[in-house]
Amino acid sequence: MTANPNVDIPAYVWFACNFDFASLCGWTKDTNSGAEWFIQSSEAPAVHRGPTFDHTGSPGNFILIQLTDTITPSKTGDDKSEEEKVARLASLPITTPDTSLCMSFWYHMAGDHAGALHIGYRHEAGEGQNLWTMIGHQGSRWREGRVVLPRTRLPYQVVVEGVADRRTPGHIAVDDIQIMDGLNIQDCKDPEAPTSPPTKILMLPIDSLSQETGELGRPGNMLKTIDPILITIIAMSALGVFLGAICGVVLYCACSQGSMTDRNLSALENYNFELVDGVKLKKDKINGQTNNYSEA
């Protein structure tokens, strides 16, 4: 058999693994650390609570942390070491002397005290460094993580390390590890997780509403949207109130003026009566005196 030069082979194909063939694809797991990575099929029941499907939403395989040691009474001062167990999965040696690489993977972390997930590297001498960390509950969904692998001439292994917590049924799962060939290294960062769109409550002022729906916000144009019958009722009501007020004022003034006129006429009649009586009395006195003189 001869190789076909027209077939494009993905870069670092030996590094990628989606665990769909119940294989670790050359990755090796550390033992005797209290926990291990096990391949979990979505069709088989999980020992611990975990995702139902793989990151594509379809039945498939992924790796899940499971505790391997038995629960023993913890000694004083060793509570943390007894509660947290570490599972490690190491890749084949990789060398990147010319450029940095971007590693992509999917993870699922849910539950209280879900533990922690670390992505790092180590040399054959045992020296290494942590490159990426996620701690605690991250929601009941798969999320993508991206890590920039170092540029170095020394071969190293990429290590996927999960810290399990025996106190609660939280879990950590990982799926579809690969090198993203051709991706700009500046874009090698965790994508933002999609969220449910919030319920939108739109509140706009009249001026803003006029820009969206027409000329509604301009002065006088609000009346165009009101029923003409309603406008007539409002106008007639206002006119009736105005005329009623005017009639009330006129009636009040007329009543007040009439009462004052009656009082003035009564006083004048009394005054005239007194004058007339006075004149009469004076004439009577003069006539009496004249008669007396005549008799005398």
C-alpha cells in the first residue's frame, strides 16, 4: 500500500482523543492517587452523577473521575488529604520548538464541591507548570476550554488533572481533547458560554418612541391617536364646567346686588316718611299758632 499525498492528515492527530472507541488514544493515567479517569458511556449508568450525553448532545463516550480507594477514617490534620483525591491523565510526549499550540477540550463540572480541573505540562524530569484551572460548579452544561501550550525544544507531556471531592456527589467530566491547527494564538482562550436570553422589558420615553414608530412624540400629534368621540366628550365637559362657573358667578352677584337694593329702598322710604311727617307736623304747628293769633 502506498500513501495518498492528496489526503490531508490533521496536525497532531495522535494527540486528539474523543474517547468514542473506549480508548484513551495513547494517553496514560496515573494510579494510586485515590482517583482515576474512567471512560464513561452515555448509554451505561455512571457510578457517580455525570452528564447524560457527550458535548455534542449525542450518545457518546467521555472520561469521568471516579474514586478508587476505600473511605478510611481520617487522621487529625489529614482531613483535606482524605477528602480530596487526584486523577491525572498524561499525553504522549510532544515537542513544539517552532510555535505555540492551542489545545482545545470540553469539560463538565457540576454539583456542590465539584472539585477542580487543572491543565498543565511536565517534562520527563518531573518539572512542570499549571496552565489552566477551573474550580467548583460550572452549571449543568458542557463548556469549551482552550489552553496555549508552551513553545519549547524539550519534550513534555500535557497533563489533565482532576481533583475529586468525596464529600458530595459532584463530578468532573472531560471530552474531545485536540490541537486546534491554524487558529490564531490570540484567539486561544475560553469562549464565552451561551446563556439563556433574559426577558426583555422595553421602556422608552415618548421622544424615543417617536423615532421608532413615527411622529408620535411631536407636539399636537398625540391627539391624532385619540378617538374623535372621546375628544368631543372631553371638550364638551370642559365647556360645561366653564359655563357653569360663569353662571354661578353671575347668579351670586345678582343675588347680592338685589339684597343690597332692597335694604337701601327700605331705608330711603323710612327717611322720606320721616321727612314727610316732619313737614306735616311743622305745618300743623304753624296752622295752630295762626289760629291762636287770629282768635286773640
